[in-house]
Amino acid sequence: MHLTSTRNRLEPIARPWIERPLALLLILGAVCWCPYFAGDVVPFHDSAAIYQGFHSFYSQALFRGELARWIPYGNYGMQADLSQASMHPTAVAVGLLGLVFKVRNTLVLAKIAMLLNEALYGFGLYLLGSEIYSRRMTRFLISLAGVLSISWMQEFFINVSVFYLFPLVLYFIIRFFKTQNVACLFVAGLIEICSFIGGVPYFAPLHALMLLIICIPLCRQYPPAVKSLLRPRHLAHPGLWIMAAVGLVVAGFVAGGLDGLALLSPDRDPTTGKVSKSVFLNYGRLPVATTLFGFVTGGIPHADNTYYVGLLALAMFAFALATVDDSAFVGMASACFVLCWLSVGGVFARLVYYFPGMNVFRHIGLVFGLTGSLLLICSGFGLDRLFERFSAQQPPSLAHPRRRWGFLAVAAVFAIVDFVITHRPDDFHVEFAHPEWKPFFVFRVLMYAAAVALLIAVPRVRRPWNAGSRVPAWIVAAAFLLDLASFRAQVCWTIPRVPPADLVAGVFSADPLPWLEQRGAAPQGTLPHDRLRVFDRIIPPFYNVEYMTLQAFARVDTCRPEFRTDFIRQVVLDMIHVRGGEPTSFPLDTYLPAQDHAFKTSLGCGAPRVRLVWNTLLAGTDGEAKALFAAVADPASTVVLLSGDPRDASAAGQEQHDPPGTVHVTEFSANRILMQVDVPGAHPAWLVYADAWHPSWKARIDRREAPVLRANLGHKAVRVEPGAHDVEFVFDPRPRTWLAWCHLAITASFGFMVCGAMFVAATRKVA
């Protein structure tokens, strides 16, 4: 009677959440996310680069009311397209809301965007579960487990961004096969395209391969769906044209963003971005022992790959292999197997290298985030069968045992032979293990042992609360959630926190871009120095490499880049090469010629980056300009102009008695610089701006257009007549700017729509 009355009292409280499980899922996910909102929790490595880029764009929009199209600080200037493409849809959506409410703390906005990404992953798993699982408990468990398994503090680019929208894509693909509604397929394509906004584009071929493998069994089971694609009326479906238009804008924007850039990224072709077969097979490859360690122990809470999805998930995946004969399961399990086999870097990987587009893929060992996601989804099929076994009190039947086990045996033999033939000496070493992994692993083992003991004891206990099959199912569910909750606790416990002394006021506040007269280090005690100290720090045992986005974020522009720079304007690269420097992705002392102080002065190192020059040398071709620039003794006082007009040559040098002339910057932003220039004497001078040349830079002198010439191979210059003038440089790549706005509109619209759909779905009752 007491238990019955307690149940009656709790039922009104629990019913709203039982009727709205997605809302409960999102609330639990948000509660588990609360530790990330602590002020001393700051992303690092690649995730820091995402935040820093967001901060720069948001600040430009907040204070200048414009979209940043140029990055003046960090690597001698370059277009901002690739940085814009690194902002994921939720970041753009949250950023727009932040602009409306004039929020200054950009770190809080970036964290909210990451929380939404995690929620979208759970939302996708929840919807997918409605199509592939028979039980609501399985659907909820897998969704919540997915949310708890995410770790993003170190790596978002090649980890979470690769799979956080993948369940949504699979949901609409399976809906298409079941309903023959081509709109579902086009929505899946649209989500797939948008999933690469803010991610790594060269993961697209890997996604294509996985989707192909997953769809093959579905095509065999649902041939009418395949035939429906051949109907002529579907070629006029608006969803197809919307998907195609979005794909063209996204691909065109990213591809165009590479225009005029040289690739410094290691082991890539600087022109095409392709990698050799050797690089494909070895770059980023993890030792097999490390992979197994991560899957079994969860001892890698922060890394380029985090993929722990629970010990029970591994067991349920194996259980499903023996008992499930669903086409969706077969496809996803096959994709999971292919990813694991690919990571070995053996004979099979050599074949995959020739799959279209895979010759630009470089992280063969960093596929386990996607692998873990697929493994978790597949384990749900096993949970379904296990709960059925509890309900029916009988063992589940095997699914075509001969065919299934024969196929598994053959595949396993091939994979093992491939590994034996091609394994590396370090394959049995464990890397990236966090020193505090053991207590959490011991807790999970003991917890599962207790769960097994309870499962054995429950059938022998005769009490009113042991009704039917609910108790065993709840024991399994509790053990699974405690497993993943302990991993989330491990992730939060091991977050490398910023020392309180480094968290000074204003570090994460949006601010206008200041004009830096010279290139140089940030003085100690200034806000730029404090910002560098927060991010550029050693974080043992984690891997923390900062990118050039940190210099733009910190408002620092050193003479030589201090952080990783994968891209540089080709004209700037030529300029440095001609003078004897050797730019590399990870800057070394040889980046600039050590003894060429005059060249460094021309770069604005310890000298004004905008200067007046009277002595010019004209070159008609690139080759001639390189020869002249290599020979000029003082490129700071003599400028080599790429021009075929003899009128651009120096008529006469500056008179000795003339004052030096003045340049005063009155306005500055990412896309524009306005100066008051006074040229003394009777002869014109050249105003040289030590910032990368780009054909879309325009100049106006006293509001009249003036031609901008390439100066010293990589800079820009404009001719200024004697007297006082207002000179303005504006970066105005008009066709590209329209494309940038279209890309931004697509990104924001997708972010608002998918988040809106998630919140609307959370309010609906489940029958």
C-alpha cells in the first residue's frame, strides 16, 4: 500500500516528462553541461581557434556593423573567407542574437553555441531512434548516452563536427527509404552539406563513403524507394534545387576562399591540397593499442579523437551482430567496421585512397569520433533485443547464423591479416592516456559487476516491486547511464582550467580592432598580452597548438608569425622567398631572413607599416619584379612596383630640405583604413601599406578612385600627389562579398531552423 501511494504521488510529477522525453533529454543535457560555463573553463587547441575566429567576426559586427572580409593581423594579411567558413551554424545564430542584445562576453556566446551542437546531436539520435528502435527506453538511453559521450574542449573540427549532425542525416535517409518521399532525401542532403559549415571540408569524401555503405543494404530492402528517384517529376522537386543551390554556395565560397593562398600545411601539395599515399596511410594514425584503450577504458577524455561510448555499448554491439537482421543495422555496422579497418593503414586503406576525393583526406587515425557514434547507434539494436528478452523471458534467436557468422569470420580474417602484414612497431603502445583514468575505469567495472549481480538476484526475489520485466531493464539502463555519466564526470574533472591570475577583466569581451602602427610583440601588462597568456600555455598532458587566429583575437601582430599558419597569401610567400626566408606552417627562425633588417623594416617590424616612399623601380612581369626585389638594398626606402606605365617611375627623389611627410591613421577596421597623408615638396610619393596585396583592394584619394599597384611583390601602394590628402584603402571583393553574405544567410538560417525544429519537437507529447 505504501509503495502504491508513493507511485500515485509521483505520477503527476513524472507524467509531463514521460510524455515529453525529448524535453527531458535536453534539460538533462543542459544540466550536465553546466560545468563548462565556469569562467575558468576555456577551450584550447583547435576548439580555441574556433572561438577566436568567432570573437573577431563578432567584434567587427558589433562595433563596425559590417562583415569582416579581411584579416589584417596574424600573417601579413589575408582574406577572411576561410575563417568565416569555420563558424558553425549555431555560432552564427547565437552571434546574431548576441548582436541584438549587445552581449559583450563572446566566450559565453561560444559556449551556448557548443551546447546547442551537443543538443542537436542528442536530437538527431532521438529522431533516428524513432525509426530504428522498437522501444522508447532504448531511444531515450541512446540519445542521452550520446550527449554524455561528447568531449569538445580540445577538438571540435575533426571530432564533434564530423558526426554531430550525422544522426539527423541518417534519420531522413531512412525515412526516405521507408516512405519513398524524396523530400526526406533532399532534406538529408541539405543537412549533410550544412554539417560541413564550421567543420573540415575534406571529411566530405569519408562521409560519402560511409553513406554509400549504409545505403547499400537499404537499397536492397526498399527497391521501390530507389525506383522512385527515377521518376521525371522528382527532377523538378523544389527540394532538389534548394539542396543544389545551397551546395553550390557552400562549395563555391570555400573553394573561392583559397584563391591566391599558398598552403603551408605539412605534407600537402601546396597547390592542390592533395596528400601522397604514404601521408594518407600514416598521418595522424593511432597505435591500435591506443584505439582499443580509448574504447574500453575511456581513458582519453580530451584529444583530437574522443570516442568512448560505454562498455555496455561494446557488448550490445556484439550482441546485435549475432541477433539483428535489420538493413539499417547491417549498413551502419558495416560502416563502423570499414572505419576501423581503414584506420589500420594497410592494404585496404590503400584501396580506399582511390575513392573519389579521399586523396585530400589526411587523418586516417582520426575517424573514431564517427566510429564511436555509429557504434553507439548500433548498440541500440542490441539493447532493443535485450529488453525483448527480459520481456519474453526467452533468449533471442540468431539472425541468419550461417550467413552472418560466415561473413563476420571472413571480414575479421581479412582485417587481421591486413594488420599483421602492415602493423607498425608502436601499435602496441598506448598514447594520450590521461594519468587519472584508473579510478573512473575501476568505478565502471565495479558498477557493472554490481549490475550483473542484481540481474542474477532479481529473478529470485519475490516482492511487489518486482513486476514483470521492468526491474532488469531499469538495472541495465541505470548501469549504462552511470557508465556514460562517469565519463562526462571524468571529462569535466580533467578540464585544464585557466589560472585565476590570468583571468583579468576584458579578456573575453568583444572589442573594436585597434590600429597597430608597427609589427611587434605585445607589451607585458596589456590586454593583448593577457589574452596570449590565457591561450598560449602548456597544458600537460594535452596537446595544445595555437593558430594565427590567436593573434587576431589578441590584437597582436608580430614581425614573424608566432603560431601555426597553414595559409599565407602567395604574393607574400614569393616576397619572403625572394629575400631568403622560408615560411612554414609551424614558424621557425628561418621564416624570415635573419640578417635582412632592411626587409624586416619594410614589413613594418619596429617601423611604421604605412610609409611614404619616393624611390621606385618598375617591373613589367612577376619574374622581373622578383629579380629587382631580390637585388634592392633597402626595400623600405625603394619600392619595386609591378607596373607597365613609365609614369609610375620616380621623376625625382625627395629634396633633402623637404620634411619627411606624415601619415596619420584616422579610422581603421578589418576592411578599411582611412589616413590623412601630407606629401611635402613638389614631387609625388608612393604610399606603401605593408599588408598583403589582393586585386580587390581599392584606393580613394580625396574620395576619387586611384589605382592600387603591387609593391615589393606582396604589398600594396598608391601614388599620392604633393599636398594634404585623405587616402582610403578599402577591401571590396564585390562578387565574393555577395557570396559571403549568401553563405552567412544559409548558415544562420540553417542554425535557426534546426534549433527551432528541435525546441518545437521537445514541446510535443509522445503518444
